[in-house]
Amino acid sequence: MKPSTMFLTNVECTDATGRGLAGEIMKELQSRGVQPGKLLSLGSDGASVMTGKHNGCAAILKRQNPHMINTHCIAHRLALCTSQAAESIPMLKRHQQILTDLFYYFKGSAKRAARLHEIQKLMDDPVLNYKEVHAVRWLSFFSALTTVWRTLDSLLSYLAERNHSEDPKAAGLKKKIGTDSFISLTYMLMDAMAPVTILSQFFQTENIDIALVQVKLDNCLDKLEQLKSMKTPYLLKLTEDLTGSTFKDHHITCSPFNLENITKEFADALIQNIKSRFPDKELLQCFGVLSMRPLTFLSSQDLDMYGNNEIDKLCEFYGRTECAMEGKWRQGKEV
């Protein structure tokens, strides 16, 4: 009775509509003698072709089995919270683009990368390659951001020594990176993305403890609330490393911008997105009783009542949901 994960097949779909995808899934299940009623859930990235109410893959499969549960990937939901929170803040969008430009600048030349590594060694920075920001790899942004933060001193030294008439790309990067706004946003994002990344790593744990979801979510939200105070670890270090137009002995360009306003706007948007995309924390916590982990610590009196409230809430939610789906299914068949 231990759950296991198995990959049955990898199918190339020529018809990428909801109907086409549902057809491929049903075709594969039927070839293995699996009845539609045995299909318990469908997990996806939440795209409309998968989750559309009428013609999405999940909606079509539910016509075969109204009790099937449709799940939007929890890690993808969290990644959307971050990207959508930054969408309305132009400076944050430009910051991500600079990270992408930096990756391709060094990827395109082994000579550039080798010289950067030499400078990193001379300045006792970690010897690292810059990372690409992938839209479908949930932890890639924080990885790219962390690499830049850890080697920012070496990077500015590398860009300063380049002959800009011979290397105009380096000149362009220096103009974008050697600014108080880019450096300040890098430090702020380190504070903002650290708790979100920790939450994403928890969500991607192989044997996730459902009972801890609410605890982890609340901890992440608390950290983001603290960010608005401007007294978080990286922002406090920023006041040491950046003084006026100087960053660690590098002369930088200063421009008028309000870091505190941007920080609060981003934190508020991120908090709101997380709350709206993870509304059923209490329901998730109810699943924790199924693990029965605290049983050995309960008295005989508490043992008799263990999990009753949680099971009642689960039965009410899924009973109401499944009855509603069953009614729609039967009505559809009659029509």
C-alpha cells in the first residue's frame, strides 16, 4: 500500500488543443486497459488549453469521470505569483532582462568567461558562471540573482577594464549594471526571493507533508511583510556596501528612484498574489490527519476524537463538490 510514481509514456501531440490532449491521454489509458473511472486527477501548468471550463483537457476528461480532480502545479502557481507581481513594475522587468543579457554575454565567449574567472579568483569572489533565467524552471531566477549578487564586485571590475570601443556590449552592460538602481534592486530581490524560493523547494519535496503547507505559507508571507520595513538582512547590508556614488570602491551612476516605494509595491503585490492563488490552506491542513503522526502523543480521550473535525470538513468539501459535478454530468448525459 505504498504510493509510487511511474512514467508510462512520452507522447508527441500533433493536436495541441484541449480535445487533442485529452484524446491522447484516453488513447494511452485504453491501450493499457485503464477505465476512465480509474483516473483520479490531472496535474498541469494551468494553461487555458488544460484548464478551460468548456474545451480544456481537464473539462473533457471530467465528462468521462466527473470525480476526477484537476490540479494546477503548486510550484508553477508560486512562480506565477512572482512574475505577475513584477509585471507592473518596469524597473523589475528591466532588472530581469539585464540578468538575461549578462548570461548570453558570457555564454557567447569562452575568452570572456575565462577572464571573469581570473578576476573572481583575484578578488576572492566565488568562481561562478552566470545563470540563465528559465520561465519553466521555478528556481532559476533566484539562482541567476544569487550568482550576480555574490560576484558583483568582480563583475564591475571586469566591465571597467574592457576597452569599450572594441567591446560595445560590455559598455552597454556597464551602463546598466553600474548604477545604484540595479545594485539596490539586486539586494532587495535577494531578500524578497529567498523565502519564496524556500517555499518552492518545500513544494517540490518528493514526500511533501501536507500538514506543513499552511505553516510554510505563513512563514513566507511573514518574511515578505518584514521586507516592507526595509530592515531585512540584504537591505541592511546594502547600506554598508553602497554609499553615495560608491559601491565597494567602484564609482557608479546615481539616478533618482525610490527603492522603498518599489519594495513595498512589489511585496504587497507578491503577498496578494500568494494569498489569492493559495486560498484553501485550511483544507490542505485537514489532510494532515491522514498521516496520523501525532497519535503516539495523544491521550486515550483525545485519541477517540482525533481527526473528527478535519474529516468532517474534507467530507463536506469533496462531498459537495462531487455531488455538484455528478449532477452536471448526469444532466449533460440526459441532454
